[in-house]
Amino acid sequence: MLNKLYTFFLILLVSISFSCNDFQKALKSDDIKTKYDLAEMYYENQEFRRASRLFEQIKPKYRGKPQGERITFFYANCLLNTKNYLTAAFEFESFSKAYPLSDKVEDANYLSAFSYYKLARVHSLDQKETSDAVDKLQEFINRYPNSERMSSANDLVQELRIKLEFKAFEIAKQYNTIRDYKSAIIVLDDFISDYPGTPYREDALYYLLDSSYELAINSIDSKKLERLKNAKNVYDELLEVYPESKYSDKSSKLIESIDSEITTFAK
């Protein structure tokens, strides 16, 4: 049994060694056909890193030739599968421009948008990447309304939009956290207007109430009553939209204090 295992691993090691030698020789070779054949073999075996290096070398040599379309698409797909998302997006876009009549052009447009989506997933803190991905996916949806990929594209857009909403909410909430209540009110109010169907609306309304309350309580007398009334309006909206809000206990304490302060001013 041990001898059989030893023989198996020895054969495997030799095969890998020969494979590495073939790859290195092909990289250094001037034989374009050899590079092409080996690149296709690696691609079919899903050895995308090796395939991409060979396709990259031969792509300029086949520009304008029948194989150029196939090589360009395969190279872009290799980049996608090796997580070179930005370059993959660029290559798929280049493919669409170079071969607008190709039967792969719809796939290329989708995979370009998908590359932006993957890039947005990697750079989770950079919302520009997310916005770019939404725009690219929306372009695909608009261009191919009957595509079989429509459902997938819509799902990706929805996921990214929720991500954008969450980031926007986190930024708005941060102003409340650092006690910049004036800015918090402006940004939270804009967030609620910009994202009327957001799942974070209840949270945004509560932090808007809290910020409005804190600003009012700490205001000079000439501005206090108006700001207390504004805070009360926010509470009324929270209660109307979310009568059983998860913030009921906290908001009830705030409105008690607000009503008490307003009553004091009325005397």
C-alpha cells in the first residue's frame, strides 16, 4: 500500500515538474502557435493564471485575425477568475468595442459589470467602486432587457444599493455619535429623503429625533422652543410610521422631556 502511494505521488510530482517546464518554455518561446495551444489547454483545465500570462503575450499578435476574438474574451475571463477585477472589466469592455457583432458581446457586457461588482465587494469601504458597479449593471439591464442574466443583474444591483444605503446611513449616524447634532439633522434628513424605501428608515428617524432633541435642549432660549417643536414633529413621524418601534422606550423618554420643556416655555 505504501509503495503504491509513493509511486502515485512520484508520478504526480514528475507530471507537475514537466508541466512547469512546459509553461516556462512556452513563456520564453517565440513560437506563437505553441503559446496559443498551451494557453487554450490551461484555460480548458481552469488553470487561469498560467493561461492569462500566455494569452497576454499572444493577444497583440492575433489582433485582426480570426483567433483574436477568442483570445481577447478568454484573456478577460482569466483575469476575472484570478481576481484581477479592474483589468478584467477593462478587457471585457475592450472586447465589446472591438467585436460588437460577436455572439459573446452580451456575455462580455455582463461580465464587465460583474467585474465591477466583484471590485466593489473587495473595496468595501470605497463607495465610488460600489456606485460604479451599480451604474455598469444598470447599463447592462437597460441594454439587454430580455437577457437570461436579467434576474442575476437585478439581484446584484439590489445588493449594492442596500450596501450604499447602509454606508450612507452609517455616515449620517456618525454625526450623531460625535455630537455634531446640526450636521446630523441635515444629513439624516437628506438620507430619509434620498432613500424613502430604505430598511434603515426607522433607525434614521430615531437618530434624527435624538439629534433634534439634543440640539433643542442645548439651545439658547430664542431658538429653543422652535427646535423643541421640530423634535416633537420627528417623534410624531416615528410613531406614525413605526407605532411599535424598537426604539419605543428611548423615544418615549425623549418625548416626555420635550413635552415638559415645551410646557415650561408656555408658562
